[in-house]
Amino acid sequence: MTWRTRSNLAWLRGLPAVREDEPLASRTSFGIGGPAEFFLEMSRAEAIEKVLEGAKERDVPYLLLGAGTNLLVADRGVEGLVLRVVSREHEVDGTRVKAAAGLKMMRLARIAADANLRGFEWAIGVPGTVGGAVYQDAGCWGKEIREVLVEVEGYLPGGGKKTWKPSELQLGYRTSALREGPLRGALVVSATIRLERGDGELAKEVMARLTSERNETQPIKTKNCGSVFKNPPGDSAGRLVQAAGLKGAREGKAVISPLHGNFIVNEGGATAVDVRHLIDRVIAEVKRRSGIVLEPEVEMVGRWK
Ligand SMILES: Cc1cc2nc3c(=O)[nH]c(=O)nc-3n(C[C@H](O)[C@H](O)[C@H](O)COP(=O)(O)OP(=O)(O)OC[C@H]3O[C@@H](n4cnc5c(N)ncnc54)[C@H](O)[C@@H]3O)c2cc1C
């Protein structure tokens, strides 16, 4: 049975500031994908929770959106409601920092350095939000958010407000109970991290060095989604793609970066199907050459069928 009943559509259309057929491409770092059937941008946790509860009760499908830096949105867009979380508050209390889900990780890295806290410099490499980072244990340069996470406030539609300890979130390399386990569909409201006291100026120097290293080795300034594939145990997806001779391979306007094999770049006008074909080609060719089956890190959302 479809969720698209008259009363559900009336409920969606009655949500304050809701927009219909709202383009999503410009809200993703890939710059690809069709519209959201219904779209809301919200910052207040209670208001977001009320909408999610309403959607759950009515079986209206919804997608939470952060900065859109790990998503491939289908060309036909996303069914139901897309709710973009834009909360940005933060609070420093000694060595703890509590950050709202919509705050960018890069911004949080600078906030920590300004407060003379160390241990979060790596987050300068993650362009997504705190909510998106918890969702799949984002990390780089060998560090991951779970290493500094103290607790996460959240909301489980149908289950109410929650405070999760990191162990309850089943965080692991680009996975969690939110992405693949019993907490699918739950909202991250805020995350509290614990860092170490240190020299903030040194932290800023480290971040500047990491950023310039990245700019040289990855196509950061292009339209992309970061790493397309997870690194298989003991190896690197970029190395495997390169070894398969696929750097520079293309489908339409989507091309595997000649700079880094684990990046697909939208040269302008690439479709989600172009990217998907390229992903499928990489998986097949890497498997043929090495026997390793690469798993996408990018999440494909929306109407693919
Ligand atoms: C140039 C570039 C470099 C990158 N480098 C890295 C890197 O070094 N390491 C790394 O880990 N990632 C990296 N990424 C990927 C990306 O930044 C991370 O995966 C990030 O955590 C995604 O956050 P987001 O806010 O963009 O989430 P989105 O892409 O908007 O969403 C991703 C998923 O998170 C969910 N989500 C978002 N907010 C919430 C919330 N509040 N509650 C519950 N679920 C939520 C969404 O529903 C969706 O399923 C990179 C991306 C780019 C473009």
C-alpha cells in the first residue's frame, strides 16, 4: 500500500516552510541528483523530532540530510521527505565539546583549536556534519570520531529521546547501528567529544599541513563525494583502482580522478546513472584483477528503480 494518501499529503503540505520538488543536487558535494518530493530545513531538535515522529506514524519515508558530502542522489530524486539538519550550536566545557548535529566537522576542528584542545585536528579533512560523521564513524589520517566520542543525544522515531554511549552505536570503519543496524532512521541531535588540553596554535599548524597535503593528493576542489569505496582490510581502494588501470576512466561526465583512484569527479552535468555505471565497472574490474570486491562508502539514496 502506498503512503501517498490524501491525508498524508495534506500533512506534508501543512508542515511549516515545507517545499515541494526541491532540487537536491546543489545540496550535495557531488552536485548530482533529482529533487526531494518534500523538503525541510530545520535546526530545533524538538521540531525535527516532531516531524520525524509524524512521518513514522504515517509511514512517510524520510531521509535525513547533513552537508550531503557522502551521498549519490538518484536522478529521479528522493521519495517522501528530505529533512536537512542545520543546527549549529556548540559548547566547550573544559576538555569536552558538545556540538549540534548540523555543525560541520571542519568548523568543530577550528573551535577545538581555538579552545586550546588537541586531538581533533584530523577532522579538518571531513567536510560533512557532526551528525553525518557519527552516522558512519567518519575519520581520516588513521583517526576516527569514535575514539573521542563520549555520548550522543538522539531521537528514535517511535522510541523517543535517547542518549547513546559509543558502545551502543556499534561504530566501526564507516559503519554504525545508525547506518546498518537497529538504529536505522534515528536522528543524531548532538555529539559530545572529549579532547586533550594543548597548544591551539600547534593544532592550527597541523591542520594547515594536513590540508595542504590533501590538496596535493586528492581532487578536493572538484565536485565529488570523497572516497567512493571503503578500503578493504590491509589495502587501499585507490591503489586497487589504479592497479586495475582505471584512473581517468569515464562514463558521460563522471570520471575517475587521475589524481586519486578512489575519487569520482563530476566534471559538470554528470548523472547519478553515469556515476553508478562507473562504480559498477570499478567493482567488476577490480574483482577480475585482484579477487577483491570493493564496497561503496558513498551512500546511494533515492529512486533508483
Ligand atoms: C572532499 C571530500 C573529502 C572527504 N573526506 C572524508 C574523510 O577523510 N573521512 C571520512 O570519513 N569522510 C570523508 N568524506 C565523506 C563525508 O564528508 C563524511 O562521510 C561525512 O561524515 C558525511 O557527513 P554529511 O553531513 O555530509 O552527511 P550526508 O552526506 O548529508 O549524509 C550521509 C548519511 O548520514 C546521515 N545523516 C546525516 N545527518 C544525520 C543526523 N543528524 N542524524 C542521523 N543521520 C544523519 C544521512 O541520513 C545519510 O544517510 C569526504 C567527502 C568529501 C566531499
